[in-house]
Amino acid sequence: MNAPSSGSSVLVRIPASSGNVGPGFDVLGLALDLWNSATFALDGNGWRIEVFGEGAGHLPQDEGNLVLQAARRVWQALSSTPPEGLLVQCENGIPLQSGLGSSGAAVLLGVVGANTLLGSPLSTEEVFALAAKIEGHPDNVAPSLYGGLTAAVPAGEGWAVRRLPIASAWRNRRWIAVVVPEIALSTAASRQALPSHVPLADAVFNLGHSLLVAEAFRTGDAALLAEAFQDRLHQPYRLPLLPGAGEALAAARAAGAVAAGLSGAGPGLIAFAPESDDASPIAEAMVAAFQRVGIAARGWAVGVVLMD
């Protein structure tokens, strides 16, 4: 493997993701049209990172940054000597701690950026495995890397990952609303709200509804998505941590969404309007619902990112 030459640079873009997708707890993930991008350049001495956009002024600009940590893991995985100088310039469009996969995107930026600089010695499957190991769970990394709707489960020492089909009618439109309230809720805190055991009936309920979510996406069946987008494993325990979330979800449905719930572990919410070309009015209704209870929020209308 030839080392990259001084002055080499690459540009990497990674989309946001929504984990769980209703009942698909820790398995299903959906790639969304919000992006983080980064330019990696061999430059000078030391490893440095500059952050613009979301997280600017808050994220570390040294090797405490997750992007640089993930990049270094590539050289370690390849038993290769890392370069003395690396400059990464990030333009972040994914809000931090939002339930939209910002940490998974950061990990993938680092792994994909370093791998590309080195001439891509790691396969896509190896990139995924390394990124999932760093992230600790696969349901954000998988859609952000493969695009679309994905299912990822442990399999032996690795992972079984599949991109699931999405109906053509549910492509190329901004039919999904995402809203992020200004509520501090880390993934770790959200995890702590979950019980250590759940009733068998609830596990069976989520298993069946996850299959129906996948079928709704495959066939473009809005009525089926409305029926399938129910959860008993995490949302009943997490939603009470988010003031105004219940009102925002009700506002989404009143504005035309057929299904709505937490995005990942929250605090972000996601709503689906398959009959709409632009879910902005739904995002605006959700933001307004949060504002009525005194909580600031931001919203976006997005589409599904496909890596075809």
C-alpha cells in the first residue's frame, strides 16, 4: 500500500440518519437529506480539525474530535504509520445530539476520509464494520453509509446488513419532516430511561410492526405505514423526558403526517407525509407546538438519501 503524498486531499459527504424508524429498535435506519462534509488534506505537522456550521465553537478542534479519532483508527486497522500532518475541515449540517445520527456521521467522515486518502484499501463492508465498532451500534452508521432504509443486526463476529427496497413514489421528494427541540438529552441519558426487561408481548408487537414498516416502504403504502409506525420498546419510556413532544407529534398528524415519532433516541422527532412533495408545513406545525410550551425548536423538510 502506497502512502498518500503530501498535499493530497479528498472531500467526503455523509448524510444524516434516523435510527429505529418507529418499531425497528436498534435495527432499522433511514438516511436523510441533511449532510456533513469534510475535506481531508495532508498538511504540515500535527492533526488539526476546523469545524463550521453545526457544532462550531463547541466541538473539539484537536484529537478529542470524533472525526480525527475515527480517522486514526483506519491507520491502526491497517497497521500503517499515520501521517505527521492532517488537516480536516468540516462543514456540518446535522445538529448535534439531535437523534439524527451526528456521531455516526462523524465516525463515517473519519473512516471514509482516511480510507479514501489511502486509496480505499478497506472495502465498504470493512468500512462499515470499523465504523459500527467505533460508534457502538449500527442503526445510524448503516443508512449513512449505504443509503435508504437499512436493517443491521449482529452476526457472529460481524454484522448482517441489508438495504431494504423503497417504492419509487417515496423517492426524490421532501416528504419527511424532522424537528429538533432545544432540549438537552444525550443518547446515554436516553438509554438509561429504558427498562432492562420488557414483556414478551411488547417484543412480539415490535417485531411484527417492524416487518410492516419495511413492507410499507417497499410498496409505498401510506395506510400501512400509519398502522405499522407504533412502538412499545423505547418511545413510551423516552417521550416523557421531552416536554412538548406529545403536542408536537399531535400537531404533525393534524398537519397531514400519517406517522410520527422519535428520531433515534431523540430529542428529535420525525414525521412522514407520503402524499406530500414538501413536508415543510408539518415541520412548521411541530416547531410551533414546541414554541407554545416555551421550547425553541428547528425543523426541516427532507427526503430519503439513496446511494444508487
